[in-house]
Amino acid sequence: MAVRIKSSGVTLVASLRTVVSALDEAAAAQEKLIRQQARMQSIFAALLRIAKAGVGRAEGGAARRTRSAAARLATARLVNLEKSMEKESVAFSSVSNVLKTRHDTAKNAIGDIH
């Protein structure tokens, strides 16, 4: 069965199987992004704990310098991780919007057939 989708004056014709397959692929991509985002958040939380522990105690001499260097390194990693999470969040939002649009289009096309 062919599905006709009209958008911006262009009519696309695709089989229902093709539309469902594309939706399944998009859903799988979204699930992958969700798993990656959860992993990034756990890494971020661990780095934050490390940074807080490094700054939490004041010690003398070499130990303080070592902790300070570790805190700076952890802070730099946190900044990089935050940037990475922001990029991933934007990508996730974009994919979510595309998936919603695809779903709505397919749903309307199927509704039009009935």
C-alpha cells in the first residue's frame, strides 16, 4: 500500500513498510542518544565529586599543590564534558523534533487512507 505525503507542495509516495522502517530507525537512534546522555551525566557527576573532594580540604605543601592541580584538571574536564553534553542535548532535541514530525506525518497519512 502506498502512502502519499504532501508537504510544502511536494508529494512523496512511499510504502507503509518504508515509513514504519524509517520510524523504527529513528526511534533506535533516539534510544542510543538517551543512553549516551545518561552515561555522560554519570561521568559528569563523578568528575564533580572528584573536584569537590580536591578543593574540600586544605593541606600543606606538596599535597596542596597536587590537589590544586587535580582540581584544575577535574575542572577542565568538567568544562569539556559540559560542552559535550550541551552539543549532545542539541542533537537529541533535533532528533526528537524530527521524530515527532515524522510520527505526526505518518499518523496523518495513515488517517487519510482510512
